[in-house]
Amino acid sequence: MGILRADRITGLGGANAIKGSVKFASGGALDIDLDGTSIGTSNFTIEAWVFWFGNGFHQFTGSSSNNFNFYIADDDGDLKFYDGSNTYDLDASPVRANEWTHVALVREGTSTSQTKVYVNGVNTQSVTINTSFSFDRLLSGINYLDGSRGYGNGYTSNLRFTLDTVYTSAFTPPSHELTILDNTIVLCCQSPGNVLQEATGKKVVVFKHGVNQGDPVASHFTPNSPVGFSTTTDVGGQYGSTFDGFGNFATSTYMVPPGGNTAERNRGRGLVMGGGRTTPSSAGVNNITFIEIQSGGNAQDFGDLTENDVIIGGSLASSTRGIRAGGYDPSPGSNSNTIDFVTIANTANATNFGDLIQASHWMQSGGNQTRGVMAGGNGGGNVIQYITIATAGNSQDFGDLINSYTTTVGSGNGAASPTRLLFAGGTLHPSPSATNIIQYVTIASTGDAVDFGDLTDNKTRFGVCSSATRGLYGGGGPGENDKTNTITFVTLASTGNSVDFGDRIVASNNVAATSNATRGVFIGGGDPSATINTIDFTTIATSGNATDFGDNVTLIEHTSACSDSHGGIS
């Protein structure tokens, strides 16, 4: 008989556990019909668990009448409340990014209407709000404020709105699923499988202000999830035995097998592969460093490549393997055809995978869970080649880039969805001028590249990263001595030109980049006179300027990066 685990009746895994949340990251919101409920000057409590990605706006309650909004407003995590006339800055205890925080706004008292904000159960600030509120809808994930719109950017779990004073002093944030109290008018964002679930019977619909905005997504990710739970893949809430499809497991351990397979857990690691140092300019390095994309922080040592390369060819990855292909080896003074691989979850030196059919550096590379594709590069001409990531061996011919003359598509990465891979920009030869061409291939097939559109300007040596829906291009410039801080983006499923996204915090060329399903990370770079170790990031589904992430452990340029959770497999 399986083990019941009676010690977990509440909390993680138990009947009263916090089981679900809703992820807001693509502009969609939840619209809850309040059936004519009027707050007036009544006491109320708004509370929820929130996990904020730390870039842009996360709004988790509000009203269509534009006079009742409680939200995280900016990159500092400050809470704010808007009553239709005044904005109250509740910034005594900001909400920290990338961790679950319980927040509550409580109004009590019929005469003075003292309103308190609690962060993780601590009363951090009090203000006086006497406004009479009347509205018939509640919106979660979008804010109407002075005619502008702010969108959700994170997870909300157990959003409860009660016309009563639930908390009057400091309290321990609930570790169990919230229930209906007297005068509760909304209780939602609790189901791991149904975003429209609402405990009091209110009608909930998805609200989108534009046709291109994505829906809110139900998730198992909650405050009860273990440390290290992936926020990029919905994998359930357990750890333990290895599960891969219909594999074997110890039936005495589980009444019901945990959700997700082992390969889907703990994803979100990015690898930075080799490259060169400005001083001396001919010195290549073989080091691999890694970052945890969702948490931020400085890069850490991972291991070594099989050779020193002053300029990397390209990098790509499945959810388990990271691949480095080609490069420029300063010792013989020639392009390399070497392909290396590492197991992303384990820090270790790289192992030889095979050889490229065309030695090259400054390729653009990418792929999906099954196949890796490398295109162009200095020495690669217009050749596109591919490998099967799970099986070591030499690359094979895929097709050709669209240009009839030799093309150096130089950046190290392409932008990928699970079906498409985009190559962009680079330097054309024999005429050494940068181009703005974007072209694409279908990863699962073979054949020549097809025109997609244009970058906003001619550019080379920039960083490229992607979610499953968007590709981002950051830094670079029209020539090898030029550098910019601009970021543009394209929508991968359609064709068209790139549009403005925002700015990096530094201007550079020779930029590396990688991503998980939500964050794009730009790494290092420089020009002939300076090299930087700056790492910054953006939230791919929104637009705006990049935010500081940390530093690489060495000053590296001409490098490339990959991850276990990029757009091709997210």
C-alpha cells in the first residue's frame, strides 16, 4: 500500500494545500462579474499571494470604473493604491521580485476609514481612504489608470476580496488554500487547471485589449512549491523519483505519481560558452560559465570547452544538452569545425560531439528539443547545417541562406520557436557591409531559408534570444567598431519587420544572449577598445528597458550562450 503521508494534510501536497495560481505575462486578464456589488464606504480586505517577475507592472486587483486599483507599479516593487482621485504610495515595504509574497490591503473603521497594507503579515503602512467605491466588475491582471493600461507580470494565487476586516494586527501569512468567509465576494486564482474557477460562483471571463495578447495561464506553481521549482514549465509540485513517460517507479512511495517528468524540473539555466578577451586580443578562452535565468546574479564557473576559441561559432541547446559549434582557434589561426556538448544540469567539462561539415565562426545557431541548426558565419558561406542533439555525430547539410553571395550571419544565436528558427543581420561578403535581412527555416524539415522581414537597421554582432512567441535583438551595430544599446523584437509565428522594444543598460557589440520562456538575458560584449562583463535582462512578453542581472565572472566578448528553456523548447 502507498504511503498516505498523514503529516501533510495541510501545506505542500495535502488536501488544504495551495494548489494553483494564474500566470499573467502576455497582456490578458481575468474579468470577474460582481453582479452589482457595491463597496461604498464599507470595510474590506483584498489579499493575494503574488510572485512578481521584477520588470514592469504586476496588477492583481482593480475595477472597470477606474476608481479602485491596488498594484505593484514599477521596477522597485512599490505597492500603490488608486481611489479615483489620489494615488497612495504604499512603499514602506516593497514587494521583492521572483519570490512569493503575501499582500493585503485592509480598510477598517466607519468614521476614519483607516486603511492598512500588510506585506507577509506585517503592517508596513497606514493611510486614510474614505472614498465610496461602486463598480460591477473586478479585473485581475490589468489596470485602468488615467486612461493608460498596465498588464500583469507574474503569478497570482488565492486572490480573495471580502467586505470585512479580516486582519486587524500582524499575522502569519496563510500556508493553506483560502476559503470563503462571511461577506467574501471574490475568491479565485486557486485552480492549477482552470483560470476561470471562482469559489463564490461569480462569472469569470478572459479579457484582452488586443487580439495579439495571450491568455492568462493556470499553473501548479504556488507558495507551497519547493525551492528550485521551475517557473518556466508547469511541472506539478513534487520532487523525487525519475519519471519519463511510462517509466518504472517505486509504487510504495506514492499513492499517485507526481506531475511532470525529471527533465522538466529545475529548468532555467543558461550557459556562456568560451570567447575572447580584448587584452591580449589574440587570447582565446575555453571556460564555460552559467547563470540561473529566473533568479539573477553573477555567473558561476561550469567547466571547460575542448579547445580555446577567441571567437565562438554558435551555441544551441535542448532541455538537457548544451552544444558549442565551431569558432576561431588562435593557435593554428583558422576556423574550427569542432562540436562540443555538456549536460546542462551538471557542471563539468565539455565532451566532443562531432564535426561541422563547414568550419566557421560567428554563425547563428538554434533549434528545438530534437534538432540543432547552424547557419552561415565567417568561413561558412551561405551553408545551413544541422545535428540531432541527443545523438553525437557530424553535422549534415540542411540548405542555404537566401543570399546568392557569401553571408556572415554573425551573432552566435538565432531566435527560435519550437517550429521556426530565424537568422538575422550580419555582415555580407565580399562587400563588408552589415545587412538588416531576417530569414527563417522550419526546423523539422530541410531546405533553403525564406525571407521573413527586416531589422530596424543594418546590424551585426548583436545578441539574440527568444521565447516561443517573440525574438529579441539587442546591442550590436553596423560595423565591428560600432555599438548600440537598442533592443528590437519580432513575433516569430508571423513575418514582418522588427519593432522597438527598449534599451540595454549598456551599449556594446559582440553580445551574447539567451533566455527562458519569460526572460531574455544579454551577456557581456564590447568593442576593440573595451570589454564588459555586464549581464542585463528583459521580460520578453512586455516591452521596456533592460534591468541589471549581475556580472559574468570574466571579461568576455565574441562569446555565445544557450539555455535549457529557450523559445524553441518552452
